[in-house]
Amino acid sequence: MRLGLDVSGGDHAPRATLGALEQLIPEITNGECIVLFGDRATILEGIDHSWLDQGKVDIVHAPEVIEMGEQPSKAFQKKVNSSITRGFEYLRRNLIDSFASAGNSGAMMVGSVYAINTIPGVIRPASVVLIPKVNGGNTVLLDVGTNPDAKSDVLYQYGTLGSTYARFVLGIEQPKVGLLNIGEEEKKGNLIVQSAYQLMKDSADFNFVGNIEGRDLFGDKADVVVCDGFSGNIVIKQIEGMYWLMRKRNLLDDYFSRFNYELYGGSPIIGINSTVVIGHGISSPTAIKNMMLLSRDIAHARLHEKIRTAVSNYGQS
């Protein structure tokens, strides 16, 4: 298995991305290789050359960088030798099994949708984060920013995407799927959420358990929580803010320490024809390492194939 990494992506690249390899290489197994996309000379200066000889690392020369402030679609097309563009080229040609970057998230989305393409039948792909549960395990939250204005049919399909992720990546046999709302009652929420509830309540495609309020995200009422990208992004940014506030005030315990973004590495984009993970721009070496391990887990699960099967079987279960 060949796992692609954008060496030039992130606020602290290439120091953080190359520094992550010291932690990552001991955790990869025989037959796995980390494919580095970036300036070859810079990479060679920052890695152990024995990794190349052992087949643990490969290098694809990509000297251009799509900067954080650039317009994603234009930069993706114009900078054909950028680390992100070359990474998606290799992913599209099946020369790597996954691609991960902490760089320009807009360019990563452009590559995911237009270079890799959505799975047939998927209306819109979604980005996923994991929220720690008090009693162990995690809640899958989607979408967290990809589609701020998701309609009811998209929210329904997120139930399938999230349930498939929870089942095949997290190993939850019968994931409970909830719809994020301002109350538990069926008629609560705006018109789009109410409409989504009507679609989801009799679903044969996933195990729908009803509306989930924000305070229930950390409990066991649901394993998957569905929402539009606008609401989801606000939720995760608030959680992130609370984590850093508690850390600053020395209030962390074993549970709240699990909210450290470094432990999860990044957000996978699901509903596309391969494995793509987007990391936080401020990613540290530890976060980069975990981003790569996450991409490996998703690629090993062949998640895109499972989603393709789930979407093609709508209403048949």
C-alpha cells in the first residue's frame, strides 16, 4: 500500500511534515510505503536516506506550492507541478492508495471532486470528524464544512455515508444515526431538517434513531450525527475553542485530553472514489503522523467501495 503525503502542506511545512516521518516510519508495516510530494532537494535534506533504500519512502518531485491564500480552483489548474496537484494526479492514476495534506483545504476539495470524482449516486461528498464519547469510543459527525447549504436529500445520504464509515472504519456493527436538531421532537427545526427527518425516519438504508441535540453529541444516543456543513463547522470550532480554553486553564483530564486534534490527524472526505484526508493547517508532526495512519485505515477498509455498494443498494436492505 502506497500512502501519499503532501510535504509542502501546512503552516509548519516542511518541518512538521518531514518531522512526522520519524514517528510514522516505525508504525508502517512491510509492503507499505510513504510517497512524499514536494521539492526533492528539500525532502532529501530532511529524511533518513535509508528509508529510500528500504522501500519505506518514495519521492515525487513537486516543486510548486499552492499557498493557503490562493484561489483553490485556479491554483489547482495553474500549478500543475504543485504538491497537491501531483498528489491527485497519482491518486487518480491509482499510483497511490490515499493522499493526505494539511495544506490548502479548498484545493484539496477541488482535487477530490474534480480529479477523483464523486461516487456514482452520491449527491455531495462530506467531511467527517470524530467526537469523543464520555463512555469511550467516538461519534462520527458529518458534514463539517464541505456543504454549508445541504438539502434534505443530501442529509439523508449523509446517514448512509456516516453509517458506512462507522461500520467499516470504526468497527461498529449497527451504527445508530441521528439528525442534529434543536429538539428531539419530529416537528422541531427548520424546514430542511424537518424534511430530512421525514426521509430518514423509515429508512431501510441505516439505523435512524431520531433527532439529536447538541448536548447529546458526547453520549451514546448516536454513533453518527448528521448535519449541514455550516452547523457542523460551528460545532467543531466551538469544541476546539473549549479544548484550548480548558488546556490553558489546566483543567484537562483523561476525557477532555481526547479532544486534542492531534490525536485524530484530519478529516476524511467521504463519498469520492478514493481516500483523501485533510489535516489542520497548524498540524504538528504528531498530527501529521495520525493523519497518515487515518488515511491508511480508511484505505485498508476500502471505504469508497463500501459506500459505492451501499448507495447502489438503496432501499433494498
